[in-house]
Amino acid sequence: MVGMQTAFEILGGKGRLASALGITVRSLNYKLNAERGVSNLDLTLAASTLETRGKKMIDHARKLRDEIEPQAKCMGTAE
């Protein structure tokens, strides 16, 4: 399933997605190859894991931007 493949790519590997689903990488491969079905629970868990990772990324990006402002103000170049 392409959606699950994209999920493991975003998460950084099959191991991370398999862990989120509570299965082995081998079982995940069966799902990706359509040898086993992908359940609604699988999709829900993958989506939740992506949302958590996305939130962490947004929070970190915000922290980085917060560091830019004080420096820019000191230099008189605040945007």
C-alpha cells in the first residue's frame, strides 16, 4: 500500500512504522506487499504517529525561529 510506504519513509524507516503498529518489520512487509491486509487500526496508528512526529517538527521549527528574533533585534535587522 503506497500510503503505508510513504508513512515509513516519513518516519525514517520500516522499523519505526512497525514499532508504531506493534508488529515486526516482516509483518509490515507482508502488509506493504498486499500479502496481508491493512486494517483501519493500522491506518489510524500510522496517522497518529505521523501527527506526533509532525507536531514535534513544528515545535522544533518554532524554537529555531524564536532564536532568530533576538539576534535580529540586536543587530537591528528584525523582519
